[in-house]
Amino acid sequence: MRKHMENALPVIIGHEMTGEVVAVGRGVANVKPKTRVAVEPNLPCWGCIYCIQGQTNLCRQKKTILGVTVNGGMAEYAVVPASNVFRVPDGISDVEAPLLETLGVGVHAMERAPVSPGQSVVVVGAGPVGLLLMQAVKAVGASLVIVTGSARSSARLSLAKTLGADATLASDDKTVARVKEMTDGLGADVVFEAAGTPAAVRQALEMVRPGGRVCLVGSSEEAVPVHPWSMIKTPEVTVIGSHARRLATWPTILALAAGGKVRLGPLVSETVPLGRAIDAIRLVQADRAVIKVIVTP
């Protein structure tokens, strides 16, 4: 995403966006004015093989991302294709709705690495994606859900426990051993890496059981030192990548949030007016206890 930003500047940022429709273009019938909508920021081309197959998150014809390569949501008005907006259920507030996009990252990861009732799951990373993914995993019936995070993430790990995690662990050299202790010495059935660091990826591979699945959700430009034969091939571990969301993921996102199975509000640390958007960005960078700051144009 950093490279996209460098190529696109200047641009109005804000890819996690919701709003009220004030007008629609000619021929738009599926969206009505005065409707509250959430926005999928990745704009498909509809012509490449991926878009035709429904893998809109993998579109290769043009990399157009609202708030990243073209103007996004930190403004009073934004222009969005009708195909990329979804009605926000009545039970979700305007402050909570921007987190639907973030929840979608976790929901798509579960599409890539499904979790069955009774399975054990570890979520590596207690950021916004990890905290929402953990709740979604609980909602489908995982019997044991463990969230790990850095030593600096004590407030986030505490929130994970409040939101339903069965156990939380601060990452150190004993974390893998503790996970195995809690899973009869085997390791977890599914591990979601949502931290985006080489150390987190390696830890995920070390704490999954033989025959289990590791889903890489976080992003990093750094290389990960692993021994593929001993960590992946011999124990028959399946490593799966997951990127953003598909347009087809959105009905599940909305259903989970509307049904109360995933709580969005506890992740909102503060709301600020548009004039304080820069302050919001600095606050998130400076304080690990702050999870999401909502900018309200």
C-alpha cells in the first residue's frame, strides 16, 4: 500500500469509509438517496479474469483503491461506484460502520481458511483486524481461541479477553510452548497471522499442529526466515494467503455485525472532526491503547 500511496500523491486518504448517499448517477437503481452505506474501497475493472471469476480483490487490470490511489473518505463528499456500496444495517451506528471494512479482512481470511466448530484457533496480532477476526472465529463455533500480541499490546490483549477470547498471551520465547500446552501438545488447528511481521509469521508456523492451516493476513515487505521442509512440508502444514475482501464477502460481513456476533463499538477509541484528522493519525501511531479513531466529516 505504501508504494501505491507514493505513486498516487496528492490524494484524499480514507479507505475505511461509510456515509449517506446524497445523489446517484443516471441508471443507478440499486442504491437510493438517504441510504447509509459502507464502502468497498478496492474498485474492480470487471474485465480481467479475476473479476470475471468473482475474485475482485485480485483485480490486475488496474489498481484503483479509494483513499489510496484515488480520492477517498476523509472529505465531506466522495464519489463511489454503485457496485461498491452496501446498506448499513439499522443496528450499526455511524461511528461503528467504518469498521465493517476492517471486519471484512478477517471474514475473507476465514473464507480462505475455514474454521469448523470445535477447532482450536490462534490469532497472532491484537490489532483491529485481529480483534475482529477473533470475534468472527468465536461466532462460528471455535472451541478454543487464543490471541497473542506484543508486550506493548497489553491494553489490546485485555480488550480481546473482554470480547470473548478464551486466552491471551504476550509474545515471548515461551508463547509457542504455551499454545501447545493448551492444545494437548499438538498446536492449533488454524493459526491466523494478523500482525504483519516476520517474527509473527514464523511464530504462526511454529504453533500450528501437523496437518493444520496457517493463514497469512498481515502485510510486510520483509523476508521471513523459515525452514520449509521441517516447518511446512514434513508436518503437512497448509499455508494460505489472504488479501482484503471480495465484493461477495460483504453479505457475511454485514450479517455478522448486524446479528451482534461481532462487536465493533469497543474498538472505537475516539471520534474527531475532519479538521483533526492529522491529530487522529498521530494519536494512533503514538498510543498502542488507541485502536481506531473515527474521523467525522
